Amino acid sequence: MDMLEKVERLREKANVSYEEAKAALEEAGGDLLDAIVILERQGKVNGPRQEKYSTEYEQQANYIRVKDKVEEQEKESEGLGRSIGRAVRRFWAFIRSTSFLIRRKGETIFTMPTLVFILLLFFFWQILLPAMIISLFFEVRYSFSGDDGAVKANTILEKAGDFANDVRNEFRRPEQTGNGPENAQASEEFKES
């Protein structure tokens, strides 16, 4: 390798000018490695970077704790599909662990597994729903028993029964006040005709 090729190669490797590369090569007696060492001593070439490796995560800037990463991924994957799946599992657990009760004046008339009730409601909803609503006006109450998750459903069913009871009481009030002066006058008019 002639002197020009060595200067060119040193210039590329050390990122120095032609003049600096030629001077370093002449001082090193034409040896490329010695020329690089000379340039390093002069501060014209950065030496190799020294890196430190450790197995301790506190000393590593790019370390991510596995537990934190797993929690982050779970939050990211908490999409619609996962939410629906969780809701279906809770609903299935509720159906398996509860019974549907039909009561009138505090006395249980009929009990059935919730799964049976859901199937009846699904196939015969056109008959069952109106019958259930009408029966609320005759002091029939519905509830679920067995699971702690039934509290919310029972609260809704209790409110429906209370609403039906209030409506029924509103219709009874005019009958109970039938002895008032308006009704007395109406009954007098009826007798005269």
C-alpha cells in the first residue's frame, strides 16, 4: 500500500484532514495503527467509548420493570372485546348462582332457577312481560336470591314494585273519598234521574 492510500484510509477512519493524516503517518513511520494512536494523543481522534454494563436495573437507564410493563399492556388491551367478555362471565356467574322468586304479600309463591326464567323471558317475552307488569299492581313482587350481585337487580325490581304500588294507591284514593260532598251531589243527581 503506497503512502497516498494510507493517508486516504487514515483520513476516513480518524476523520481528520489530509495534512493531519500525512503528518501522523510520517511520525509513525508509515504504520496506520501507530498513526491513529498519535492522533488520539493529540486529541484529534476520540478514543473508543468505554461502556459499563450492570445487571442491576437501577443503573440501567433503559430498564423497564416487567410488572409495570405487564400492567401497561393490560390497560392497553382493555378494549371492548375484553370488557364484553368480562361482562358475559359475570352475567353467566350470576345466572348460575341465583334463583328467581315470585312473592305476594311477603310470601314466596314460586321459585325457579334464573336460567329458566331468562329462557322463558327470551322465548315468551310478549306474554311474560305484560303479565309481570300487570301482576305488580296486584301486590306481586319479584326478586333474585343467592348471589351478592343480586342486590342491584333486586333494587330495580323493588323500585318497579313500589312504583306500581304508588299508582295503585293513586287510583284507590278517589274511591276512598267517595263520601265527600262532590260524590254526594253526584249520587243525588243520579237518584233524581
